Amino acid sequence: MQIKKLTEAILRIDTTVNKIQFDKEWFYSVEDLEDYLKEDLEGIESVTFPLDFDGVKYPIKCTTWDDLQRFLEKDPVENFRTSVLKNRGKK
């Protein structure tokens, strides 16, 4: 099975991910990205925007493409290593 490379252009046209443009930059719903990517994005840099759903505005955590890329490229065991080293000296 071949996995397609995700680009911002693909994400921008995908209707399953809610998005908003603010100050010439696109922001994507963190919750929708978690569903789309099947990834836990807890700890990703985000801001809250009022997104409109059927005329009702809801506060939604959103992130930028750059923040998403930075988060996904982060070493997954980075926090584990530092916590192990910190705890190593404690007895």
C-alpha cells in the first residue's frame, strides 16, 4: 500500500477538515486533523477561532500548516528521554 504525501494544498481543499483564513494564513481544526491523520496532536501549538457551523459559532482549537509539520517531525521519544534522565539521578 502506498501512502500519499500530505501537502497543504490537499489539506486546504479537503472538506473533512474545517479551516479558517486569518491574516493571510490558514488555520486548521486540530480535532479534524486528529481524525484525518489518525494522530494524537495533544501539545501542538494552537489558537482558538470561532468557526461557524450552521449559523452558530463555536470556539475551535486551530493550528497552522507550519505548526503541524513541526509537531509531526518532532522526535516521538524526546520527552521520554528527558524524563528518564531526570529521574535517573533521583533515588
